[in-house]
Amino acid sequence: MINLKDSYDVVVIGAGMGGLTCGALLTKEGMDVLVVERLPRPGGYCTSLRGGGFSFDPAAGILEGCDEGGIVAQTLSELKVDRELELMRMDPVSRIIGADFDLTVARRLEGFEDELKRLSPGESENIHLFLEECKALYREMALVSKGSMDLMGLGQKLSFMKDFLLKCPRLRKYSSKSAKEVTHSFLTDSRLRAIMHGLAIFLDPGTQASILMNMIGMVAHEDLYYPKQGGIQALSNLLVKALERNGGQIALNTTVSKILVEKGRAVGVELGSGNQIKARYVISNIDGKQTFLSLVGEECLNQKFIKELNASKIYGSTVIISLGVDMDFRAMGIKSSDLSYCPTNDVDELFSAQPDKCGLMIKLHSLLDPSQAPPGQSTVGIVACFPYDFMGGWKLDKEGNKGKEYQVLKEDVANKLIVSMQKVIPSLSQHIVHRRVATPVTLEQATLNSRGSAMGWYPLPGGKMRSQKTPIRNLYQAGHWTFPGGSVPAVVASGRNAARLVLKEAQ
């Protein structure tokens, strides 16, 4: 237990990647920073969990933005810890398996277009046009995502709008359409549609098309990476090291019960213990609804803001299954550590929460880091999109507790997903030696993300991301509930922006 002071320059609520990035950068600039985290480990969704002698990455997996000049690489370099994280380049990036196709996605999509054309030669031109549009949209996104409107002066905003209007026609076009709408407009072969959505099987097809297209374009332009040791947790731990090296503190197993507000300005936080800590600035790296409705309180907010907050749609959640198995995947000749399985070519069914038809994201990360499993054994991660209100809210009892019906339903869904997974790795269920299942209810209780949301606010076509500035002065947001959205590079960018907002205000 660390000794907490009565006051700090900055208190950061939540040790997710956005909060850790913000805190570490501010300590580098000489500010006195405290990061408060209710869980016993840092990282949020960018964390690794141990159990039964195995280590798993339940949520975030491979890393983007680590190429030279990338947002993650740039941040680690500024913090002078870039040489303390050894990364391996992913190749192949992934493998997509369906009932009638099996494709490998190599670095920079090398050969991927040719594989698609061999699968569906009649759609060769459409395939080429779609992938070129994805690559071009990625370049447009890179152009406009370098800055935050929150940090721009009038002249910069006018320049930004000029670039957006003159240089980003695809971003304007596809941000107003859904992912499914666009894939179906380009491609008629249902296998091709399933493959494109399979590249991001966790991404709801109702979201902005630009998000899916940017991810495909990103694979074409960037390499993807994974830590050589320590799993995805290694990145979070490195940011904690940078924070503490420059005098910052992190308080784990510590809750914040209230953001202190005086005359419309954040002045500190109250901990679950009742202790109050004063701060010049507060950064919330947690759930957007909880930040305002629970920690700030409706009495400090206007009714229009509260109404908008309650009306905003929240992104869906997932079922996450972590398995330790007595199978040696390396000896079996399995090479791809990250796979997508599409049991059906119907995109609606892939995201239908039907265990025998829904798409699966599969992570075999002990192939990358053998220390994650005992000798001769392997790890398996299975992720499937499932709603928070599945089967009437996962059959919680009248008090909202996990009773017998919940446990039966959870295990039934997990069993069916594992059976589906056996189309990829036969006889898997016969080799399980460790098993952990998390539902959206589990994720909500563990992370306090509303409804166990994986990406915060739902990125509706034509919608906009919530600003990092808030109605409360000196209270800013970071993380996937604010600009620029979900993914490790995005939340790192949000942490950088939040740090700059504080430094700008402090001048």
C-alpha cells in the first residue's frame, strides 16, 4: 500500500492505456500525478490474466502503431522506455477460416488480394476496388487523426476543415454508411463479405463503415506486433514504470467514489475509503456514463447533457473464453496465432449471438510466447460478440445476482462456442485442463464499463465522437469512451491529447 498525499497536480481515474499514457507524459513534464485503479493490476482491457499455470490476453491482443513514427512507438520513445519492450513482428497477421474457405492474411496484405481473386474470380475487379478504397481511406484517416479539435486554435480548425473537405472524400462518404452497407455494395459473393467482416469479427456490421475500412487499410500499411515476453500486459506495465520513474504514483485496489466539484470546476476526488484528495486537474479514463452520472452527479450537469448521455447508444459486449489445453499447437504445425472463424457466410448470422453460427475471434498466443503455457501445452482464447441483454439479461435473478440459471446459461453458451471452435481445432474439448468464462455481466462487474461495453459509445454512421473536454472545467476524458475511440493506438492518442489539454490549461 502506497502512502497517498493530500493533493496532487493531477489525479487520473482508471489505469487503462489512455490513463497510463496521460499520467506518464504529465510526470515527464514535471507534474505530480496519481493514477487510481480499482483492480489489482493496471491496463484495463489491455491486460493479461493468469490461471492454472497459463497466461491469457482476454481482450486486447496484437498491437498496432508500433512502426517507426506510429503513435505507440512515438509515445514510448518520448517516455524513454522504447528499448525496454521487445516486440516481434506478426507474420502471418491472421488466418480467416470459413465453411468453404481458408485464407492467410500476411504482412501488408501481401498476396491476400490474389487469394481473394482465386476464391471468387468473377469478383476480381470488385475486390481490387474495395481494397484500394480501404487503403485510400486509411491514408485520409492518418491525415486528419494527427490532431484533436479540442487542442486547435481557430486557424488550425479552419485548416483542418479545409483538409477534410478537399482531401478526405472517402472519409466523408463512408463515415455516413454502415460497414455492412458498404461491403454489400462492393461485393456480391457472400464468402467475400464474410471474409471482410471476419477481418474484424468483433466489429459490429452496423458501425461506421470507415472504422472497418480503416482497419483493413491499416493492415495494408502497417506491421502488427506482439510483446516477446509478458503478453499484452507488458505494454501496460511499461507505462507504469515510466510513470513511477518520473515520480508519479499508482494506487491499485483503490476506488474513486466521487469527483469533487466546486463552482463548476473539478478540484479532486473522494476515495471509497472516504478520504479526499485535492487536485488541480482530474482525468477520467473510465466509463463515460459512470464518470458523469455517478462520480460527478446530475446536480452538477445541465439537463440537456444528461438527456443526451442517457440517449447515447452503447457498443455491445462479448463472451470471452480462456482455455488451457494439453495440446502442443507448435508441434501440430499450427502457425497462425490469431484467427477468425466464420461458421456461416451470412453476415447477419455472424453477429447474431447464435453460438453455432456467430463468428469467433481465436487467439493462440502461446505460439508467440511459449512461457504463457506449461511445456507441451497451449493457450486458447475465444471471443464472440454477445449482447448484455442476451436471454433476458443472462438470466440474472430478481436482485441482479448471478444465480444458478445464470451459471447454467453461461456454461451452455461456452460449451456451444467450444464445439463450434472444434471445426478449427478438432477434439479441443477433450484436452481442456483449465477454463475461465466471462460474459458481458462479468466484464461489467470487473471493469465497470456499462453493459460490459468493449468500445464505449456506439459509432453510429454519421455520428461523432464525444469530446475529451467536459462540461466540468479541469475535468477531461481519456480512453475508449471519448475521442478518437477504441483500439490501443486510439486510446494512447486520447491519453496524449488529455495530457496536452492539461499542459495547455496549466500555462
